[in-house]
Amino acid sequence: MRPFARSAARAALHPTRLQLSSRPELLSSAFIGFVRPSVSTPGQGCKIQATAAPIRFYSAQPPPKDSEKPKEDNDATTSSTSAAESPPASHHELPSTTESRRSALNLKLSQIMDDIQVRAFNASQKLNDITGYSGIETIKAENAALEASLTNAQSRVRNARLAYKTSNTKRANTQREVTTLLARKDTWSPDDLERFTKLYRADHELEGEVAAAQEALTEAEADEQKLNQKLNSGILNRYHEEQIWSDRIRRASTWGTWGLMGMNFLLFLLLQFVAEPWKRKRLVKGVVAEEKVVLEEVRGELVALRALLEAEKETPLAVAAEAEVPPPAADEPVVVPLEDEPVFTRTWTELLADPATWKEAAIDLASDRVIDLRMKDASLLALEGAIAGATIVGAFAFFLVRT
């Protein structure tokens, strides 16, 4: 029975070892229980002992170094495992990653372009519905279908005519051969008699084929004529509707041009009789306010100077000094010479070839430089702008109508 007891002890110990090896965190808990086989004397057999670690209560002292060793070993094992599992960092992107990103970008761009095309088509369809061109598009589609049907009908007519001619040719040949046989009827042989019978039967069949081909040709020509008439009426209808549509668009463009011209004229009146006077009054008010401030400062300085002079007159030394020193001369106005207009010594080709001149001219167009402008010149500029705008709009409308 001793070997059986030893094998039973090993069987009881094996699951415990597996659990402890698979869960190492149980070793670092407050209560560690492990199973250890203890073999005594041969007469006692195998013993299984359970040893419990002593429970350590809370203490302000740091734990002993022996208790920290398993934890450090566990941390080192965990870090080494994570380092082994983590893939090495790649400093360069793989070609597959770049290709997948480019494919996603191409797909997104294609979706955007498809969306733009769909929106443009819907917008053009809405514009056609508003202007009434959708009906003309329907007539055009019907005319295209009629053209295709007319082409098919013409091909059927050609085939029917060819079949009719072929049948007539065969029948004519048969009749010619029959006539030849009848001319020498007295000298017929059995082969000639059999040949005559076959020719007579073939002539009868060809007569039916010719009649059917003639009927098919007549029907095909009638269908072709009907389709041709429908196509002609459809073309005339389309031309009539397009004329009406073009007149409507031309009328709308004319009213739009007049409206733009009226808007430009109203803007001109508004600028000339409302905005400019208001701007001028505001500028005058600002200048008057600045002049008042300057005059107040000058008056204050004059008052201070007058008080200073009166204080100096009270002292005899000041009077003597004033008698010896001549009065200061009044400030004479400074005459500023007029600057001559700059004389351009360069030619037009040099001016056009110099980009600095163009840059200065472009900057001067958008600068805050104040210029003197007559009312007549301003009116001419506004009128030229209105005429130019009306011309551009009219040309655009004419182009739309022609296309």
C-alpha cells in the first residue's frame, strides 16, 4: 500500500502546484498558503502539510527587505514580459501604410467629385425646370428615339427591297428556263419532264415569295414614311419651343439689364446726394472741432503771455530792459515754394518694363491720398461704370441666349 499512498500524495499536490504557478500574485498577499509534501520515515508514508505565513499588521516601520524581493522580482518579470511583447518602434513608415493612406485619400476625393457632379446636375436640372427647358429636353429625347426608329425602318426597307429584287430575279430565271423547255416540248426526255415539274413548282413558290416580299416592302415603306413625318413634326415643334424659350430668356435678360442699370443709377444718386454730403459734413465738423481745440490752446498761451508781460512791466528793471531792447519783429509767414510737377524722362517701354512703377501705381490706386475732383468728373466716372456694367451683363446674357 505504500506506493499507492505516495502516488495519491502526488496527485493531491499536483493541482496545488499548478494553481500557485499560474497565479503568482497569491504569493504576495497577506496570507500565503502553500502545500508542501513531507516524507517521513518509510513506515509513516507521505504527509501533506499546510504552512501559513504569519499575518503582519500595520506598522510605521518599513517592511523587511526579504518581503520586498518577491515584489521586485515580479516587477522585473512583468517589465521584461512587456518589453518582449511590445513590437520595436519603427522610425520609417511602411509602404503599405502610405499606400493605404493614399487609397483612403483618393477614395475621399472621388466621393467629393461625385457629390459635386451630382449637385451640379441637380442645379442644372432645377434651372431647366425654372426656365422651361425641360420640355424641350423631352422633345429632343423623343426626336432622338424617332431618329433611331427611322434608321431601323430604313434598314428594314432596304432589306425588304433587296429580298423583293432577289425573289423577282429568281422567278424571272425560272420562267426563262420554263419558256426554254416549252420551246422544245416535242423532244422532251424523262429528265426534261421532271425538270419542268420542279421549275413549275418553284415558280409557284417564288410567286408567293414575291407577293410576300412586296407586301413587306410596302409595309416597311409606310412605316418609314410615318416615322419620317413624326420626326419632321418633332423637329418643327422643337424649333418652335426653342424660339419661344429664347424669346423668354431674351426678355428676361433685357429686364435684368434694365434693372441693373436702374440699380447703378440709384447707387449713383445715393452716393452723390446722400453719402457724399454726409461725408463732407462729417469732415467739416471734424476740422472745425480741431480748429476750436487749436484756438483754445492759442488763446490760453496768449493769456499766459499777457500776464507775464504785465508782471514784467511792474518792475523798473523790466521797463529799462524793454527800452533798450527793440520789440521783437512779428513772425513773417513762411512762403512755401510750389513744387514743380515731375517730368518723366523715361519712355513708355521703360515704364512698362519696370515692375516698381506698376507696383507704386497699384498701391496709389488703393491709397488714402486726397485729390480734388469736380462734380462733372465724378458724374462721368459713375456713368462710365454704369455703362460698362450694363455692357458686360448684356454680353453675358447674349452669350447665354446664343448658346
